Amino acid sequence: MRGGMSGMGAWLWQRLTALYLGVYILVLLLALVLSGGPSAGAWQGWMTHPGALLASALFLGAWLMHAWIGLRDVVVDYVHPFGARVTVLVAVALFLLSCGIWGTFILIQAASSWA
């Protein structure tokens, strides 16, 4: 495969992003529980910390990469007509791009609350 991610590279990135996503979710749940339980105030307090904001930005990037690799592999393996494959991959890419833009907008709003 030229210009793309090799099978082993994609496999490794899928595992690394899964590891980060899992650790982030565990830390987030632990932080919310230790702050007195899930509430809007606890969530706001956690998200206004610069370290948590950076971790959340990395989470967004890892989630987007993890989703792209996984969905791309499923489409390449199971959608055989070339035109349909390209159409589905473009739709997935546009959806993930819109999620990334939306997530970035949310993170910028959270960052502006502590700046």
C-alpha cells in the first residue's frame, strides 16, 4: 500500500489509541467519582484544568484516529465495488472531520473559560 498506512502500522496505531482511550476514560471516571460524583460542576471543574484539557484534546485525536482506522478496515474488507467503497470512505472521512471540528470547538470554549 503506497501513501497509506501499512497493515502492521494500522494495527499498532489501533492498539495504541485504544490504550490511550481506555486510560483516559478510567482517569475521567475516577476524577468525577473523587470529586463527589458526576455533576455539571464536577465536569466543569475537571475540564477547566489545563492538564485535563490537553488530555481531552489528545483523547479527541486518538478517538478520531481509532475510528478512522477501524472503519476504514471494515469498509476495505467488506465493501467490494470500488465506487461504493470510495463513497463510504468519503462519507466516513467527512463525518469524522465534522466530529473533529465540533470537538475542537468545544475544547476551545472550555479553554477560554480558564484563560
